[in-house]
Amino acid sequence: MMKPILTERMSLPSLQAGDAAFLLTLINTPSWIQYIGDRQVHTLEAAEVYLRNGAMQHEQDHGFGMRKMMHTETHELLGICGLVRREGLPLPDLGFALLPEYEGYGYAFEAARSVLTEDTRTWMMTEISAITTPENDRSIALLHRLGFVQDGEVQLPGQEEILHYFHLVIST
């Protein structure tokens, strides 16, 4: 498991099997479905499989991956943020998603900035990518605020949608 990252307001540990109920809620929010896609995960059992075969397997295979965003004081789970390897992208990809009630409070920026600092240093990454749908204005603004530059478009294997592709060179 990855060592948790601590920020001003959050702890960012690895996702674990016990997080399936949280993930089930998160991946069925309207913003997840609109901007990330409907994963057709509608039961706790399906969420457990999705988590085990997705985030947990990715971390086992690569050493890094998605982290849960947990408020330090309340221990509430706010969302996820992390780096993943995606088929069709040349670089690790920054991903993030929040439960709707926590959007607009700077949690995604705080988590993403910490992941970009800590995880890229731990795994000696010098460049990172990010993708988003063209209409996801909030994510695009966040990526720009983090220093990403749009670098064309990309279509992931097996997907119909054309996504904006962003690139960030990590300064050492």
C-alpha cells in the first residue's frame, strides 16, 4: 500500500476493500456519470469487484494509483485523487473526483497538488498527463491552475469520445 499523503485538511491513503460503499456512491453521482462515464456499477458487490479489479489491482501492478480523500478532523470521505496508467496515454494520468457536497471548497486542488508533489517524487516521474471531456469546465480550470497545458486531443482505445489531453512537466 502507498504511504498516506497528509495535506492541510486531508489524509490521502490508498483505496481499500472496505471503501466499496463509498466508491459505489461516488461513481454513481451525476457529475461522475456525465464527465467520467457510467461504469454500470449499481450494487455493493459490483463496487467491490470494480474496486478490487480497478484501483487496488492498479496499485499492486504499478505501486501507485488512486487515493481516497479523507478529511483529517471528521474522517469523512470526500472523493478520490491519484495517478494512474491508462491504455492509450503515453504518461501517467492525474485523476480526481469529488462527492458533489464537497465540490467548490478547494479539496481537489489541495489533493492534486499534493499527489503531484509527493507521488511524482516517490516514483521519479518527470511528466504527467490528464484528460477531461471538453465540457468539464471545472476540471479544465483546475488542471490549468495546477500548471497543466492542453496538448491536443485523445481518444482512448475502445472509446468513442474525444477528450482534451493535458500535459505537465514536473519541475524538480
